[in-house]
Amino acid sequence: MGKSLDFAEMPLGDTLVRFTPNSEEKSMKERIGRFLILLVVFCAAFGGVTIWRVWRDSQGLPGFLRSNERDLVEQGTAAFRPEDYTLPELPAVDLEDVALLNRLNAEYIRLVGGVIPSVVSIDTVGERRERMAYYGRIYERRWQTTGVGSGVIVTPEGHVVTNEHVIDGTLGIKVTLNDGRTYPARLIGQDSALDVAVLRIEGDGPFEPLTFGDSEVVQPGEMVFAIGNPFGLGETVTRGIISAKERSISDRQRDLFQTDAAINPGNSGGPLVNLQGEIIGINVAIYSPDTENRGFSGVGFSIPSNDVREVFQQILERGRPVRGFLGLSGQDLNQRVRFGLGYDGSNGVAIETVVPGSPAEEAGLRKNDVVISYEDESVTSLAQLISMIQRTRVNEEVEVGVWRRGEKHRLTAKVTDAEEWEKDAEERARNTPLADEREVLERVGLKVRNLTVLERMRGAQGVLAVEVAESGLAAGAGVQVGDLLLSVNGQRTMEASDLLARIVASVLVQDTRLGFSRQGTAMEATLPKVNMK
């Protein structure tokens, strides 16, 4: 009985139950005790640091020991005590010390005051359409759009020059003058290639116009002012210089002025003026590396005034722009082209196609000729050659210098009106016994247009598909409205007329491959051969 036991035993049925001492319970109590000690130490340290920071921030005294007056000031309930101050009355520089700048400033003010009354804000209302396919049925969605741009009055009768992309596709145009008067305006004519449009203010004049200056005498470094309606804020003026001449932003928009005068969205169509307040350009575009949020980055472009004035006069006299036409297509020289032709000259343009029946064919120009001069002016690029042809007066005879198989020739060609020639060509096609091009195109079921300057400026290339017939070959091959058509059978094309001519010529004899881009993705479609029997 006096013997100690390390454990107790108690029979419970057939089971032996053992009760161990409380060693685990004691260990748990020790751990809890250590945790409480650490917690107390942490709280003491945290409280000490907090008191020290309060003492430091209050310059030696905790907040609860500050004076009542200071607390009341911090709470904003104490009476405000005015501060002593003295403002200087004299400017930092006397006007006599900057007399030249003062006179220049006054001249800027007079210049702007004389120009602003001729600059107008243009508000447009348009309609956009979108065709959608849903469960095999085609639906069309329409919604109203609005736009804002700028323009400049160029006649007392109220003719306004602006950009074509400002008013393209609009249903209504409203013009607001600098003094706040608002008038409706109607479109007289437009030139998509140059991106110029002419409006007529429908209101009682006379209006205050600006004069066209001579853009040929403009030089890099010349001071200019860009005036427009950026962001819909109303007329604003920015100052800069002509940075360069004969700049190109697309194969259709050439010989532009480049300026560092700020041109922001809404400035399009406004004038670029010189120190005499003459129009030397029409603001047309900006360069911006950010394609999503386009803003001025120090590089703006303007259409030279001589080009604008010529198109303006043509539109008012004939209702449309008039451009020279020879009927050829070509390509700039590179190492591959030079080697293929055996040509080792430094300048020129290789002819790829001569349109049948065109002035170029009548003059004797042939495929693989190299045009080296035009009216004794050296030809260095295709863009330059096209520009010279388009600017030549209709029915004028010109001398074209060509290189052909190692020999040089001088040919005489008669420039014709591009639009008139196209109309005549359509009439000839209707009367020809050969396969009717229109019937072929109807089977293809494709209508296209050239890209606008604004679309090309934003990086688009090719020819835009604007209509795709559901029953046509193009739709069957997968072409959709909005696709950018780039090539026919691997041959790149940038003009709508050239694209359609290549398609017609190809589908009559073979399956035809169309290269196109859809939302940045390169794709290809194959049109089957058309049997005209």
C-alpha cells in the first residue's frame, strides 16, 4: 500500500484504461507564459516609439501637453491673425530695355487681329453605316456622327477652303465666324487626292477673306502662324517656322510644308499664314507616334497655297479638279529592277504598264522603258513623275526622255484630262465586242475606293472594299466590307482602277489570288475563273 505508482490501473470491462500525469498541460502553460511576456515587451517598445515620434513631430511636446491656444488654432476655431506682405510694383525689365521685343509683340497682335476674322469653325453632322451578318441574314446599323474642323474664307462672297476629310460623308455643315455668327454652308466641290474642299456660306455678305500667298517663294526657317479650332475650343493661334518643304506622307499627298507650329486635332482645314497674313498653306495633318491618342508632336503638315488655289479655281470654274493623265504605271528603281532591265543609271522610273489607247501608248512609251526626264527635268521617283503629269495643263504636249535597252529616246506625249479619259474609256468598253468589264465585275461582286489622305496618314495601305455582293465571287472567297485589298496574283496595287483592271484581266483566264488585310491580319482569297460563254 505504501508503494508509489507511476500510473493507476482500473479494469473497465475487458479494456485497461491508463491515466498519464499532466506533463503536456504544464508544457502548454509555459508556452503561453512566454508568449505573454513577448507581447508585453512588444507593446512597451511600440508605445515608446509612438511617444518618441509624437514628441519629435510636435517639436518636443506631446499633443496632449500643448497649450489650449495651439490646439484651437489647429482646429480652426481661433481668430485669424493677418500676415504682413508687400507686392512689388515695378516689372523686372523696363520696356525701353526690350523695345525690339515690345514692337515685335505689338506686330504679332496686329497680325493675328487681321487674320482671325477670316478663320471659321466648321461643325458637321453625318451618318455612319455598318452591315452585320446574324444567323445568315444581313442587318444594317446606322448612327449619327458629329465632327469639328477649321476653314478660311477666301472670297467676299463667302467661299471657304477646308480639308476634304473634314466634310467627307457629312449630311449637314455649319460654319461659325469669329464674331459668333453661325451660317449653314453647302459643298461646292472637293479634291480627295489633295484633301481640299470648297464650301459656300449661305448668308448675306460681304465676308472678310484672306489672300493666297505664293508658296513657291516660301523657304525653310520662315516664320508662320497656324490658325484653327483645336479640340472645339474656338479659334486659336500657334507660331512656328517652316521646317522643310516637299515632304510626303503618302503616295497621294506630296510636296507638303512641314512646320513646328502646333497643329492639333480640329486644326485641319485652317490656314498657315506668313508675316503678311497671306495664306501660304492649308493645315492638313500631323505626325504622331501614338496612333491611339493622336496629338501634336512637333511635326505638322500643310498643303502649299499654290496647289490649293489652282484646285479652288478649277472647282469653281468646272465643278471638279482637273488633272493631267498619260496612262502609265511604274515603280521606283532598286537593285533588283536595275538588274532585270540592265540599267545602270542613277535616276529614273521603270514603266510597268502602259494603258491601251492612252496618250502614253500613242506617244510610243512601252513596258520596261525607264523614264529619266520629263520636260527636261530629271525624274527621281514615281511620286515625282505622277505629280508632274498631274500638274501639266490638259492638251499640252510634253517631252519625255526614256532609256530603252541601252539607248536614250525623246518622245512627245499629249497630256489629257484624267476624268474625261476615264469616261471615254468606259464608253469604248461598252461598245467593244469583247467581254464587258462591267459584267465581269458584277460577277466578282466587288466595289472599292481609294483610301483618303487621312486613312493613309494613319498607316492604312491598299484599296478599301466598300461593297461586297452576297452572291459574288469575292464574298464566296471570303472578302468582306472594310478589307484592305493589297495585291492581285502577288502584284501589289495601291489604286482602285488598277486593282479592278488587274482583277478583270486575270479572272477571265485563270483563278485569281487576292491579297488583303483585315484589322491588321494578312489574308488571301482565291477568285475562280470566270467563263463568259
